[in-house]
Amino acid sequence: MDTLRIIGELLQTTLVFSTALIFTALGGIFSERSGVVNIGLEGLMVCGAFASAVSVYYAEQAGMIGAAPWIGLLAAALFAMLVSAIHAVASITFKANQVVSGVVINFLSAGMTIYLVKVLFEGAGQTETLNAVFHKVAIPGLASIPVIGPALFNAYPTTYIALILVIVIWYTLFKTPFGLRLRSVGEHPGAADTLGVSVAKMRYIGVLLSGLLAGLGGATITLTTTSNFSHNTISGQGFIALAALIFGKWHPLGVLGATIFFGLAQAVKNFVQLFDFAKNIPMEFLYMLPYVLTILVLAGAVGRAYPPSALGEPYDPGKR
């Protein structure tokens, strides 16, 4: 019975860690399927984590306790989408190097958010601890199923939303005209343009949606795990989401499997510390585990993961 309980708790923790990665990697799908590389997912998550923490703090001050976490999610989505617009303008309108633009987003987000935190919280390096955060919601009946019940049906609202979005985005990308147009500008923008599809418009939509979803990913960490925002709230989760995007082959269902794998790596890191043998292992090695696995997975995926054909290539209508 103890073994089943531990497995159930491990699965539940895996989903907690995976949720933010699911949101962010799904956002990456929209951007990269449209042909725009988005290295800035890490920075967009930082923006989402910051905006959610600040907005929930002020919502608490205004007495809106029940609505505060939902306000935090909305603020995170809007702020990260606004920042992603910088990447869209640079990459699509001005045809700047997309990798460089994404790196700039990462540095800009890290510096800007910490500066604003210090301004808003009287020089403190982090926001105050939030009380109005998300709590787990159990689905009656299903939550009592052994092992999988506590993991799948006693989860944070953000986890339910992320899992539903996987199906919604899969259907949108592969079963709707919008999805066909988005994928076409990432595969052969010249042909799409010839057929009357606005390449710039579709790519703008893709990048903005990636910012919105990455912002939700950052907010998820703030509102379910840390309950505040500081310089190390995200700690490379955006890069892990980018790895999951590649490992999942730019497909929503593949991304779901990849993010659960990385979430499991982070959950195992926590559970290993409960056993006696872990006392002889330096903590730094345990914290390295998810990032080492990220490198190994990317190394193994090279040559087998085929990105959209026009990924990273600015489109010039005059040269189609």
C-alpha cells in the first residue's frame, strides 16, 4: 500500500511540474509551426511569473481573494503576449535574426522584471508571499481511483486547463483551416502567399499566442509552487520547455509526452531526497538531473526531429 501511495504521489508531483512546461511548449508550437524560432520562451515565462505575482498581490490588497489567482493568469497572459510582440516585430517586420531576438527577450525579461520588483516592493529582491493562490480541486468519484485518481483527478485548475488545451490545440492545428494556414507559412511561405494567405499576419498570430501560453506557464509556477516571484522562480524551465518542443517533434501530443518526461525527472529529484542513500549524494547533482536529461534528450533527438521547413527564415515576398 505504501508503494502504491508513493507511486501516486510521484505521478501527482510529475503533473505539477509538467503543467508549466505543457503551457510553454504548446506556445512554442504556435510560434515555430508558423516559421519563427522562439528562444525567448524562458523570458516570456519570467514575464508571466512576474505579472501574476504582482497582480495577485494587488488583488489581495483590494480584497478580491477568490478572483485573485484568475486575475493573475489573465495578467500573465497579457503581459507576456505584449513582450512577445517585441520578438514578433523584430523577427517578422524587420527580419532580424530570430535566435538573437529571442536571446534579447530573455535578457530583457530577466532585467526588467527584477528592476520592477525592486521598485514596487521597496528594494526587495522578490515579491511578498501570496495567499490567494490555486489549490487542488478533486473530481468527486474519480479522485478516489487508486494510484491514478490522486494524480489525474485531484489537481490544480491549471493542470486541467493545460491537459484540455493539448487536445484543443491538436484539433486547431490539424483539423481547422486556421491550423492549415499557420502550418503552411512555416513549411512553404511562398506557396501560402500565392494562395492569398498573409504570411506576416499568421506569423504574428503564432508569436503572440506563444507569448500568451508561455505567460500562463510562468504564472502556473508562481500560483501553484512558489507563491511569490524572484530572480530564480523560472530557473531554466523555459529552456526545458523548448527541449520538450523539439523532443515532441512540434506536435501537441508529442509535446505532452515530452513534458511529462521532464516533469518526472524533476519529481524524481524531489523524491530521491527522501531515501537514505541520497544523503551521500551532493544536492547539486540532484538539482542537475533535469538539465542533464535535457541535454541528453536533445543530443538523442538530433537527426530524428524535423522542424518546419521554413523555421528561422524571414520571408521576403519579393523573393518568393
